[in-house]
Amino acid sequence: MPLDFSVRHPPQIQVSWFNSNHILQKQAVFSGYFSVRRSLDNDFVIASPTISRRHFEVKWENDNWWIEDLQSSNGTYVNQNLIKQRCLLALPAIVALGNFEILLKIETAQSTPERIGHTTDRLAPSPQPISQKNPSQKTFSKDELKA
């Protein structure tokens, strides 16, 4: 049997940020790694006093997604469970930050080139906006966020 020397790329994930009123604020697609922090030099910046300058990160390692709280002041909750150490991230997941005013839905990205703005053989090293919709156009119920 021939050896497989093909490069395995991590799957892309979509991150959707909802405010406490369940209104979509921002979406991005990542491949392999992203961090959520308040400081402007990060992948997914949320300018809120609830968010630490180094809040959490998500990485693709050993064919799995992992999430780690970076000793944030207000905590990181995955599916309503406070995480204190690196743990496996099963998708889809709802990640709440601090006092649950900020919710992130993390799920497998739809890999059609039209949606992410890339051909399927190119992976984005940084976030790629999905749409520039007016945030007030779509609201989600708590049940929709759980889907």
C-alpha cells in the first residue's frame, strides 16, 4: 500500500457573534486557529469591558478542535459549562463570555467558495467576513442559537 504524503488541512469553522438581545453582530470563517480578545491585534476582536485582552483561543490539533480559556477575568462557558482548562470543543457549540452578554456560535463552515470568498484549495489564515449585513436585520431566539 502506498504511503499517503498528502497535507491534511484543518476544516474551516464559522464564528457568529450575537449580543445579549440575540442580534447577529459579526461573522467570520477561520482555519486552524483563532483567538477572541479585546486587544486590537487579535483574530476576532470584541471591544467590550466584559472581554479580557486575552480571553480564549480555539485550535485544531490531532484532528480535533480544542478551546482554552486564557485566564480571563470573567470566564469562558462552553454550552453553559465554565471551562478552566483546555478541553475538546464539539461542534456546534455556544460559547458565552463573562456574564453571558456575548454569545459566540461556533460551527463547521459551509465550504462553498461563494460563501467564504475562496476557492476550496486555498485556506484563509485570517478571518474572512461572510456578510456585511445590517446587524438589526436578523435576530435569533435562544432555540436557534442552540441548533
